[in-house]
Amino acid sequence: MSENQTIEAFTIRVYGLLEHQGQLLLSKENIYGGIYTKFPGGGLEFGEGTIACLKREFMEECQLQIQVDSHFYTTEDYVPSAFSNRMQVMSIYYKVSCADLSPLLHRTEPVTFKKHGDQELIWTRLVDLKPHQLNLPIDQLVAKKLIGS
């Protein structure tokens, strides 16, 4: 980073890797008008721990009560935000599980992706996962690590 670029803020993002019967849950979302395929999760709120954040995000996005099983990856290098070049992103990924996936079965409304926050949850076979399917660079790195693990 050059001396005249100033980072205004950090954002901490927490994501879950939910595997079930050889498939991995992905989220396709409208984020500020762009359509992104990513891992489910989102931003840490002030005063919140990473585990609580991830459980909240899965409840909001997927209507799932998850268990956080193990840490998988934390950003190791400087990563600028895809949405602001004046913000640095730190991302934390956990492997998660869920005893009751039935809430996913009841989502029947078609997704139009017209407004910020519109989302579709997608299962993809882990053996078919390609890092370029994911739009965010950190997610692509995590997908490579996941495929190799």
C-alpha cells in the first residue's frame, strides 16, 4: 500500500463451511447491486464474538441453527475490501454442522436478485467445487484449501 492511501476501517467477516452428504452450501447474493457467489456468513458486529456472529448469520441467511465444529482458516495477508479500497478485510472461516436442515427445504420463493440482500442458497458437490465459482478472492483461496484438505 502506498503512503498516501489511508485505511479508514477494518471489517471482520465470519463464514461457515457447511458440508452435508458430500455437498457444500454456497450463497448467491445481491450485494450492493452485484451478484456474488460466496460462503454463507457475514460481518462481525461490535461487541459480538466470532462464533455468535456466525450463528446469527446462519440464522438470518439460512434459518439454520448451526454448531461450529472447528476453525478452518483466517486471512493471513492484507486484503482490501471488494467494496471499498479504503477498507481492509479480515475473514475467518469455520467448519460447521447442522442437525436439522429442514428449514432449507421450505424455501420456495423464486429469487430475482433485484435488491440488496436478495439471496439463493445453493448446494454444490464438493468434488465439483471450482474456486472460480466463488467471486471473492478470499473465498477462492479457502475453496482451494478445502479441495486440498
